Amino acid sequence: MADVELKQKEEPDQERLYTPPPGEREFSFRAVFAGCMLGGVVAAMNIYLGLRIGWSFGGSLIAAILGFALFTMLGKAGLLKGKYTVLEANITQTSGSAAGTMTSAAGLLAPIPAMSMLGYEFTPGQLVAWALSVAYLGVFFAVPLRRQMVLVEKLRFPTGTAAAQTIMAMFSSGADAMHKAKSLLMWGGLAFGFTLLTHFIPQLEMPPIETVGLSLLTVWSFSLLLSPMMTGAGMLMGPRVGGSLFLGAVLGWAVLGPFAVGQGWASGPELDAATGVWTHGDVMSYESGVRGWILWPGVAIMVADSLTSLGLSWKTILKTFTRSKGDGEALQDVGEPIPNTWWMGGLAVASLATIIATWVLFDTPIYFSILAIIMSSVLSMIAVRSTGETDINPIGGMGKVTQLVFGGISPGAITTNLMAAAITGSGASQAGDMMQDLKTGYMLGASPKQQFKAQLIGIVFGVMFCVPVYVLFDTVYDIGGEELPAPAAHAWRAVAELLAQGLDALPPMAQYAVLGGLLLGMAGPIIKKLAPAKYKVWVPSTLAIGISFIVPAYYGVAMFIGAMILVAWQKLSPKGCAALSFAVASGLVAGEGLAGIPKALLVMLGVPDLMTMLGG
């Protein structure tokens, strides 16, 4: 594949990396289809990942790298009609990003499983209808913000910028891109195989360390989890977040949990007098056990962190609603603009669909849905600016703001509280994703109109992938239980219940732990904000600490190990780590995430493990 030329030095806009020649192929079936398929895979992967640890990852870089590798191989095999172009690669990453984000935008990691925990049941058709109704709001919210955020203020949008630079690097040095793609696929294949094997030999995933005298550790959930996904996630998060997850596991499960048991506030492990071995007892019980007790300070930490981080970004929020100094300057734009009739008409249709869906599916009054959409439009602006400045889309914070507002105007209505927040979260998720893609497109000289079309198509494919996977996992596993703890869903549900029931929703003495959690959650972002730049990396992530209170401790331990592997790799081979760490980590996450689908099918079909087979 021929190299491309970088922009000329005399070009006035220093952000532009590429000036496409006239007539370069851009919006093509092959580019969109490849992006949708790769993004759909990311969406399916994110269901498994998000329900385990509460995080999900975007699909733009994975779609860009694997899309380039796919078309390069097809070109070498003589199966490609016309060379794959830079603008096509941008369309591939745009549609891939749109599809991959649908897991979060459809509410399948937080509000929908939170509703399920409260006893609501959804058919696949209802989930598809809901997802398609809310998914487009954020896209239409983002379009009118492009001029201010991308052209006038030139916000960085780090993921979008990285995607543009990655695409240029791949076209300038195809061998490097192929090496990354091969690493991603190789480690993904190994992770896939290992995860499938754990169905037949469960001891591979969690070796029985209690047999060597560590039973007390295991009853407090400090088991050894050998998970490619957790290892890869720890590598992607890095040592600050990975270390914070481990710190949270120790603080919640080794300090606060045993203290609550000792005080008689929660039930804990039991010692078998005959064998002298500790057993789990009620440690994992949400009703009376330690897990149900430390859940509350964990949620308090997460809520306080999200809202404090939002509050500390007051300048960002203020800028969202004020005009920039350069707002009146002549702007150099690229490509075909998105017609106003497209996004305005689309917003009207999407709003109507959302109102109808929340009314029919969740019995939410129409005026509440209208209020939620209005709030979503405002909060999406804040989310887009936060994403542009920090690369952090505060979806959780946006949802919590809506929950607090609706807790005041509609107290006791848990369903309304959750689904109004779901509308806000969806808008923030897709608006941030859309603007990242538009930033990439601007840097590559792409047409916003063609990207807009790719985004709309990618959303449909993302829904078609992630909803069936969610339904499968919901059928096979107890979402919110030990296998898929769904920490984000627990946080959303707990806030809704607390707003509805008041302090009566708390277990004995947990209100003091909640107060401590609120203070800790507020302190983390404030300390990070005030700390000198060189020390910020050492300030723990209180959001990660809170998550570790909600999931079993072995998740935090496993991701900490992944983060330490990254640190060791950086020390031993800085260049190799910089070149391949993202590809290797993404492969590990994707491999186990995808293997979770056939593994769930094996469970559903009743296929026994190897020991059961041999015993039979």
C-alpha cells in the first residue's frame, strides 16, 4: 500500500495531518461494513467487560488497526478493488466507534441491569426498541457543537487525536501497523482459547489456593484470578488506576469488611469446627453480609468522586455556555457540512421515539421524559467539553445529576429515576463519542457529512450485537452476582433506592460509612486538582477505590497485576512497550470478552466440566 504524504509545513492549520487529493474514496460499503463488524465485536466484548468491572473501552483504535490490516491482506491477495484510503480508514473507525459505544449508550451496563435487579424483566425486542430510541440523541446533540469545540477552540479530544495519528502512522508505515494487528490477534486468540478451556477446567481460572492454607484469604474474596481480560484491562488503565483498585480491595475487603463483622453490623465468614477451615458464610450476601454493607461506602465514594470532578470542572462548564474570543473569526473547515435539516429533524424523531419508549416500556410520564431530554441536551454539552479537554466522559456523573434532580421532583419513583438518568447517560455517551470521531475527521480532512452517515449506521449494528449478548448473559448468569457483579448497576440502583427510601435503605451503622465514603470521594479529585503536575500520578483514583468495594477483591488484585506487568515491560523494553502494549492489552480484553459468549452458551446447554465428565 502506497505511503501517503503528510501536510505541507506552509498549511495554515497546524492540526491538519492530511490533505486528501480530489476524488479520494471516502464513504464506501466496505469501509462502513468493516467498521460495523469490528465495532460490533467491541460492543459484545464490552458487555462482558462492563458487567464485570464497570468499565468499557471504545472501538475506534481497534477498528482502525484491524481494518487497515484486513484491507492490506485483501490487497496483497488481489481481492481488493482499488486501494484502501486514509478517508476510508476514518470511516471504518467512525462506524466502529459508534457500534462499540452502544453497550454504554443503550444502558446495558448500568440502568438496564439495575432495573433487572429490582425485578423488572425485558424481552429482546424491548431492549432493541429502547436502545434504538435513545442511542441517536447524543449524536444529534453533538452536531451543532462541532464548530465551537473543534474549529474555534480546537479542543484536543485525545482519543480522536490518537486515532488520526494512528491512521497516518499506519499508512506511512504499513509494516508497523501489521505488527500491531498481528500482536492483537495473537494475544486475542490465546485469551480466547484459555477462557474456553476454563469452562472445562475451572481451576485454571481460579486456582484453589485455600488448599495451601489460605482459606481465610479466599473467604474474603482474595483469590487468585487468572483472567486475560483483567490483566489486559489493568495494562490499559495503568499503574495509577490499577494500584487504586488494589488499594480499594484491601481497604474494603481486608479492613472495613472484617471491622463491620467484628462490630456485629454484618454477617461474615464461619469457621468449621470439625475441619478448622474457614467457609464463606454470608460474606457475599447483599441482604445481611459484608458485601451488602461495604456496597454503600463504595457507592458513596463513586458518587462523590463523579460529582466533585464535575464541580471542579466549573470553568469547563462555564465555557460550554459562553462564546469564545475566536468565535467571530473566519474558520477553515473541511468537507461537506452536516445539513441542519438532518440533525434537527433527527433530533425531533429521536426525542419522540425516546418519549414513547420510556412511556410504553417503563410507564414514565411524558413530561418527565421531556425534562430528561432537555437535561440530557445540556449535560451532553458538558460531557463533550470534558471529553475534549481530559478524554474523560463523565457518564456516571451526568447520570447522578439527573438522579438527584428526579429524586427531588419525583421522590419514590425508582423506575423514573433510573430511566431519566439513562437518557442523560446515553446522550453523554454518544455525544462524546461522536465528537471524538469528528475531531479525527477534521484532522484528516474528512467530510463531516459522510462521518455522520457512518455513525448512524454503526449505531444500528452495535445494537444488533450487544443486545443479544446481554440477553444471553442475563439468561445464563445472575447479573449483579459474583460472576458478573455489574458495579455500575449497583451504584445506580443504590442511589435510586436511597433517594426513594431515605436512610431506611441502609444496613446497620452504614450511614457513617457512607459519610466517610463521601468525604473520601470528594478528597480524591480535590487533591489531584491541587497537586503539582509531577505528583498527580501518585494520587489514587477514588472512583477505582469505590468500584473495588462493590466487586470481589480478586478483580482488583488481577487488574493490579496487569498494571504491574505494564510497569515491568516499560522498564525492560520502553520502545517495545510503547509500540505494542495497547495491541497486546486490547487483544487480551477482546479475546476473553468474545470467549465469554460461547462459554455462556456451554453453560446454558449444560455442557459439564472435565472433572464431571470423567467422574460420570
